[in-house]
Amino acid sequence: MTAVRPDIAPKQAPEATRFPTGFVWGAATAAYQVEGAAAEDGRTPSIWDTFSHTPGKVHNGDTGDIAADHYHRFRDDVALMKQLGLKAYRFSISWSRVQPTGRGPAVERGLDFYRKLVDELLEAGIAPVATLYHWDLPQELEDAGGWPQRVTAERFADYAAIMAGALGDRVATWTTFNEPWCSAFLGYGSGVHAPGRTEPASALRAAHHLNLAHGRAIEVLRGQLPAAAQTSVTLNLHQVRPLTASAADADAARRIDAVGNRIFTGPMLKGAYPEDLLADTAHLVDWPTLVQDGDLAAISRPVDVLGVNYYTPTLVSTPAEGAGSTRNDGHGASDYSPWPGSEHVAFHLAEGKERTAMNWAIDPDGLYNLLLDVTREHPGVPLMVTENGAAFDDYVSPEGRVEDPERIAYLHGHLDAVQRAVADGADVRGYFLWSLMDNFEWAYGYSKRFGTVYVDYASQRRIPKASAHWYADVIRRHALPSAGLS
Ligand code: FCB
């Protein structure tokens, strides 16, 4: 482990550009992306193990079998987090590690890993933020039909009860799902994520059952956790913009907002699915049969915080009759659309913007607008940026350093956007950088590096990148450095 560079003399930021008192500085990872130890201590395959081991599904045939070996190196990783001054660590729990078949009793060895991780964090003064589900459904539950089946939501509630029982005394912040949109629409729609199914109707059914599972889990968590515990869900809300001012492009934006965002925020935060979504997708699912009595009341149980993940905006249009639509929506190439009912919508890359290694446009104003849009649409709901960051083609210099000025610029721009949104009325409680360290980037395997800490996969050596030192400095100051200091 490389030591963090000494502090630069702290400088007070002017009042207007300060982050709120108590603003939480964190970093995030997810179980399948970092843990490895895929077949240890009773863990069985999840849909991501099956998918990554299926030829042609993941770049270079990469798998999460070893990943960043966090399962064995978590103590060193927590020590590194402490050196960086992190106040919180957002991680996810591998369902098939703690309840291998997705039903029945828990496996103590699996639970022990998370107990030890959490204890290590608390000892280091770092708040654990636990996500129950970051895309890794136990394979047995997929074999029984997966998220398109209603019973999967009940299985999830049982799993939530196991985890609340095991960690409820020491984890104060809980998140049910990470980006259910990806689970439903990339997993069952375009098929670029596990389980790789390409069934538009199943994708919509999955979305409803993920919503239901969220609501059921919130009920369980509320019933079992101490009153002071915070519950939340994390959504990748698409910051949708029409390409032109035309009515056709406005309709494209409305549609993608419906099936990308309001399909979750509607039932969760307003207790109803949006009428336009139901109309756009009525030919695919029979919503009155899918949504049963009591479902919406369950799904709309209040959360204490809404987690928002943001990377880049989504620019859309309705192509002229006969023109083919482009699938370049930033979520991976597929012949199948992840936008059921709105397959004709075309996606565009904003002109004149710098891009990350994912070819995503860098646009901090998108985060500013997103935070204010959510604030306007759902007043009174506290927000947390649970993921934000960028992949670049990082490498280790002959001197053993990783210089990533583009990532520093990205983070600076987006943290400045958070600050501006706060100044303009958004109640943002914290920021989690994606990611603490380089990891298995889903269908892109290890080819994309999002970490603020570099991982040399051959040796598993960690090297904090320049951005890690920069972020540590921001945390110490509780403010962005003024120009020239970064
Ligand atoms: C988000 C995922 C996270 C990571 C980043 C880059 O959609 O939640 O696991 O892959 O994108």
C-alpha cells in the first residue's frame, strides 16, 4: 500500500462555496465487482457468475472470480480508506454468499465476512452504508424465473430480514436496491447484463417486482432496525434531454423519462405508476393484472434518503419515419432495446463535450439539473449522490505513480455542481465517489478503470491515484480547493 501524500495547507473556502455541515464524504463499491472469493465459504453462483462465465458476454472473458480480492484484503482496504479520510463506505452484500440458494437459512460464514468488514469500518471511524442488492441474484432464483416472477420479491424480503438481523445493530444506513433500472432493462431487455434475457415484457414485469421487493424490504427493515436507522434506495435517474425543441423530440424525452425514471419514482415516491408509462407499454403487459391490490401501498413506504447515481446525461430524439434508431444509449451495444414500448427513440452523444473512457460525455450541469429536478418533483426527500465518477485509461508511471488529472477535473466539476445545487435548494446529504478502487466493470470486465485507487490485478497491489490524494484533501478541507491548488 502506498502512503497518502501529506496535506497541503488547508485554506478556508468562502461561506457560499462550503458543503453543508455533516455532509458525508464516501466512496462506493459492489460485491461482485470487488470481492472475488466466488466459491469460498459456502457462496454459490449468482446470475453474474453464470453470465461472466458464458463465452461472449463479458469483454475478454473476464469474470469476478478474483476481482480485487476484497474478500481477503478488506482489512488493508479499510486501512487505506482511513488514510484517505473517508467518512463512509458504500458496499453491497452478495446475496448468494449469505443465503446461497436465495431461500432458507443463512450461512454464518458468509454473514461473518460482512460482520468483520463492518466492525473494521466502525473501528476506523467509517460509516458503513449497506446495499442489499447490486445486481447479483442467486442463480437458483433466476432458474425459478428470476425478477419477472412475483415470488422473487418475497424471497428478497426474507433475505432483507436475515441481513437486518445480522447487521442491524451496527449498520445505520441501508439501501434496498442499486439501480433497479439496470437489473430490469439491461438484464431482461437488452440482455447486456445478467441474466442476459431479451424479453421486453419480462423486463417490465421485473421492474414491478423490483419495486415490490423494495417496498417489502423497507417494511422488514423498518420493523427490525433501530428507529435511528436510515433506509434508502439508489436510482440511476436519467437526466433526459430532447435533441431539438420539436414536439417529436419532446415526446422521445417524455417516453425515456417514463420508462427510465418515473417507472420507479412514481410508485416509490408518489404511490402510482405514471399514466403515460402505462399507455406506452399497454401492448406489452397487462398492468391491472401485474399490479395487485396493496402493491402500490407497499412500494410507496417512505424512505429516509433517495440515492442518486449520475455519470452523463441522456440526449434523445424521435427519428424521422424510416430512419433507423441508434442504440447508442451509453448502456452497451445490443440488437435488443432496453426501452420497451419506446424502441424507436434515438440516442445521441452531446457535441463538443470531453468524453470519458466509456465514451460518456462529461457534463456536470447534468448533475446540477438532476438534483434540482428531483427536488422540485419530490420536495422534502433528502438526497445522497451514491455514485459519480469516471473511467480513464490509467497506467502506472515508471516512478510508480498514477496521474489522473482528467478524473480530478471530472470530480471537481461534479462536486462543484453538487455545491451549486445545494446553494439553490437541493437537500444533498453526501457524495460517494465511484469507485474506491478499480474493479470488474460488468460487461466491460477489467478494461475500464473507475477507481480512485489503482489495482494492479496481477499482484493485487493498490496504488492511490493522484485523484485519491486530491479527494483526501477535499475531505480534509470539507471544501473544494480553489483554482490552482488542486
Ligand atoms: C453504475 C453501477 C456501478 C458501476 C458504474 C460505473 O451503473 O451501479 O456498479 O458499474 O455504473
